[in-house]
Amino acid sequence: MSSLFSKTISLGKDLSITDQEFTNLRDYIYAECGIYVADNRKYLIENRLGNRLKKLNLKNFDEYYNLLRFDACRSAEIKRLFEVITTNETSFYRNPPQIKVFQREILSDVIAGCRRNGKKLRIWSAGCSTGEEPYTISMIAHEILRSEIGAWDIRITANDLSERVLESARRGVYNDYTLRTTPQEIVSRYFDSDEGQNKIKSEVKRLVSFGQINLKDRMQLKRVERSQIVFCRNVIIYFDDAMKKHVINAFYDNLLPGGYLIIGHSESLHNISRSFKPIHYPGAIIYKKEE
């Protein structure tokens, strides 16, 4: 957007963002993590970063932009920036039709293949937020393998951009609302519940390894152990086409032959990648890397 525009949007009575400040911050965020903020979502930058300006005692968004670029302590503020601009709405067993397909079709198929090849299972949850998704995957693995699970080598790698949500995920304590789509027998089996607080049991936690990752960083992506299944649900909607292609190509490279990619039910690889074969199930489309 041209710097000739000077229209502002008010934030309360004292802070507002100019078009040039918005452009600078939008481009900075994209360069750092690949999240693209469209022109019509300028209010997100203003609303979400306004409190940071107040806390840091800054006069305007340009001062905040310069802090991110030049301040000696900028690395800590960049982490806060990532926390503020990312959305972390999630729950256990999110999108039950998709989860049912994963349990009955995808994971069962992968486990059958693993039985012939050393009982080693690797699943990557990219954009794991506060941990509901990888813990759901762990619980489903327990449901399928039952008492046999101790004989398996299973690792669920769970990554997110925000260190704050990862800290919450590692604690593994959740309120009742996050369990709103979870079958009651699953809650009873895998949580210790007390007065609205539900703590993940240790056997579920044991399979999951949390770590920070920036999906724009090629070297970080290459370090993730190769997987039979990759989850990246409701993440690529925040990227432009170039970033989507970068991320989807990284997932393709990570997946073992015959592996599966699971994205959000409202997301699609149409016009992004032809490398995967879409497989249609009732209530879900799953993408397969053909052998």
C-alpha cells in the first residue's frame, strides 16, 4: 500500500495506525513468520498490538516497528508479537467427522503398515497450539493399540510458533469447554478431572514432544523427523499462496512414501499443490503422498 495514504483508524482515543505503519508491520510479520495480514484486516494489527504499545510506553506504531528491528531486546518482543498475532482457538476431538476418518481409516492403515516394518510410528502436528490436537492423536493411538502400545516406538512431534501456547500444552491441564466435542468415555479414560480442571494422564503425554518452530524457516522444517502422517489444520489459511506452497512442499518432503497430510476441513490444496492425491471420505478429504 502506498505511503501517500495517511488515513488512520482510531484505537480508543489515543492510539491509531497509519497506512504506512500498517504496511511496515504487515511486511515485517510476513518476513518473520509467513503470516499474511490482508489490507482489510488492518484492525487486527491495531487492536492486537495496541496493548503492547501501551505496555512498552510507545507513542505510535512506528516506534514499535523500530523496536522490533533495532532494539537490543527485540528477540523477546518478537516472541510476544508472535503470541499476539496468532489465533489459538482449538479443542479436543475437533471436527469429529474428520477425526473419525483419521481413527478408522488413516491411522488404522498406517499402523497396519508399521506392524510389518518395526512398529515405529511418527506423526507431526504442525501448528499444535495449546496441545489439544497432538494429545487427541495420542489418545486415538491408545484406543487403537490398547495394551499393545508399550511395544511400539511412537513419537508425536508437536510444534507451534508461540512459546506461550507450548508452555500451556506441556502443562496439559484443560477446562471443560475444550472437551466439548470429546466422547465422555475418552474423558474418563485419559484425564484426571476435578472441579472443571482436566489433567492429561502421563501415558498420553509420554508420546508427545513439544517444540517451537517457525514454518517459514526451511532449516527448522528439515530437522523434523520424517513422518507417516502430518497434521496441519487451520494454519495455512493465514498464509498467502507463496507461503502455502512453501509449507505444503515441506510437508511433502517430510512425509514417507504413502504418508498422509491432514489439513483443516475448510482448507484445500487446490491451486497450491498437485503432488498429493486427494482421497474423499464422508465428512473429510485426506491427502496422500503416493508411493
